[in-house]
Amino acid sequence: MSPIAQPASTRQLRLPMRERLVEKAKARMAVPRVQMMLLLAATGGAGFLASYGLLQLGVDRMALRYPLAVGIAYLVFFLVLRLWLAFQRDPDDDSVDGLDLAVDVADIGLDVMSFGSSPPMPVAKPSGPSLDVGVPDLDEGIFLVVIAAVAAVVLGAVIYVIYLAPLLLAEVLVDGVLLVGFYKRLKRPQPEHWALCAVRRTWIPAIIVAVTFFFAGLLFQSLAPEARSIGGVWQSVSSDSQ
């Protein structure tokens, strides 16, 4: 029988232990994309709060404040991932063993807690048109284009991470719970930290979002130097166009 014709279960036995655990976790995890929506909703809320807090601390320049808020939100993403991980089975619990993975070294089981259904993270879309370049209609059109571009980038990043949710959460679960408990029993050095895997999967969309907000902040600041927020830019540009 050729390798291509082999059953999936047979091919799976040839995978390294971590990859087999990840596949098992993906198969048994309940609504991972819904869970990721909840995590990203908390992340987005943290970003808005961070921007507001930085503004109250005197960080007026949008080109600086918005990327900083994205960075803080990214850190919060790892915090909520850690909280999600805490809801999973305790690696010190003896009941973790019990799932036959056809691994020579041990049988490892898993139990993933379902978060239930939740609406997707809302994407904030400022109302009203504007931008400051000199011609009223042009200003409004540019403002709309910039807002639409920022919304598209953020939405694209969110969709990308939600798409990766089954693999990402399965890898975090395996690295943060199953392999940790297994290696502790063998008294061997702990495997790679779960956060490193999450960074590898998410740093590119995070950088893209931060850079997008940086350039949007620069543009907004050039259009309305006195403005401290997108609302201020809109007010300044709309008043100039009247």
C-alpha cells in the first residue's frame, strides 16, 4: 500500500508526538472559533481602553498613541489566552492520562471547556466623512478612504486569527497543559513555552495593524494638528468644509 493510500489513522501514527496531540486537540475542541471571537473581543476592548487611558495620560499624538494601544492590546491577548488556558484541565490532575494516542511513551488525555456561543467582535466604524487637504469634498472622501482602509485591515486581521483558531488554540493547549504535565511526570525540562507558538502565529497581523494605525495617525495629525482623536479630526475637517 502506498503512503498516499494509507488510512489517515495510519499516517497519523508516523507524526511526532506533539503533532499527534495537536491533531487530537483540534478534533475534540468545542467551537474554537467562537472561543477565539470572545478572546479577540476582550483584546479589542482592551485596545480602546488603552487608547483612552493614554490620552488621559497626555499622549496626544495619534501616530504614537494608536500603535501603543495596539501593542497593549496584543499583550492583553496573551493574558486572555493564559486565562483561557487556566480553564483547561489541571496538568497535575491524574485524570489527564487516559486518551490512547498510540504514543510509545504515554497515554495523554484532554478535556477542553466550551465557552459557548458569542457574537463576533464588533469593528468600530466612525460615522461621517472628512479629511483635511484643502478641498471640502476631497477631505471627506480621503477621511472615508482612510477609515475604510483601517477597518479593512483590522477586520482582515481578526478573520485571519479566527481562521487559525482551531490550530492556534490546540497548540496552546498542548504546549501549555498536556506536554507540561507529561514532561513533569518524566522530570524532564519543560518543552517550548506556549506563548512562543502564539507569537509565531499572530505577530504578523499584529504588526500590520500597528503599522496601519501609525500611518493613519500621521495622516489624521497632518489634517488636523490640533485634534487628539478621530472624532476631533472629523469635527475639524467638517467645520472647514462648511
